[in-house]
Amino acid sequence: MAGLALTSPVFGAGEMIPAKFTGDGPDVSPPLEWTAPPAGTKSLVLIVDDPDAPVGTWVHWVLVGVPPDHRKLPEGVEKAAQPAGLGSAVSGKNDFGRLGYGGPAPPRGPAHRYFFKLYSLDTTLSLPPGATKAEVEKAMKGHVLAQAELMGRYQRK
């Protein structure tokens, strides 16, 4: 499987996510960058979740259908059904019950881990805005060419 690497200019792997990108700040999505996906990639999917949430894994962002020629997401991706500047990409529903990015907002206590997972697919998923992580993962099954992951942490002061 070809390599795919995901990074952010605002936090490194395992580092703390700046408050600007959390529920304690303006709650805008962090900028993300990635390497070229493997040949045959038709679309990209981004899922961000927190496996340390008290209720089980909490989904913070689902973004489906990012064009394969994109190599980054800007800071503050629009929280809309079809975010501007991302081709035909659509926002799924996060566990806050909203479209788009919902930043870390953990209860006080130890730092939580936030996994930013980028998937390269050999197809374009025809899912409507508001699709859930479970619906997206089911639709992706058998179509993942490569996956990259970036883990950031956040702790409420």
C-alpha cells in the first residue's frame, strides 16, 4: 500500500492542539497538509475522533469527497453542507449534532487524544451532507487505498 502522510503546521504528532482550534477558543478547524495520495485515488475522506471521551469514541469531524488533487485543508474550513473551496466535498455530522468541525472540548482531567485520519479511496462516495462516521466507514469498506493519521492532544486547564 502506498504511503500517505498527514501533518499540521500548528501541531506535531502527539503534541498539544492549540486552544484556538478547540471549544475553549474560536473552535476553527486546524490547517492540515498531506502528501500525494496513491495513483487511482478518486477522493479523500477525513475523520477526526477522540477515543478517550467518557461516553466512548466521540466524532469531531467527518468530511467526505475531498478532491484527490488537494494537498491541504485551510484553517477554519466552513461548517457548511458543502464547504467552499473543496470541490464537491460534503460535511458529515459530528457527535455535537452539527455539520463540519467541532473542536476538542473534553471534561477537565487528563489530556485526550484526537485522531485526524485521512483516507485515500478508489471511488467517490455518494453520501449526503450529514452522513455519520458509521455510514461513511461502511461506504468506504473495500475502497481504501491508503490511510494517514495525525494524533494531537488537548487538555482543559
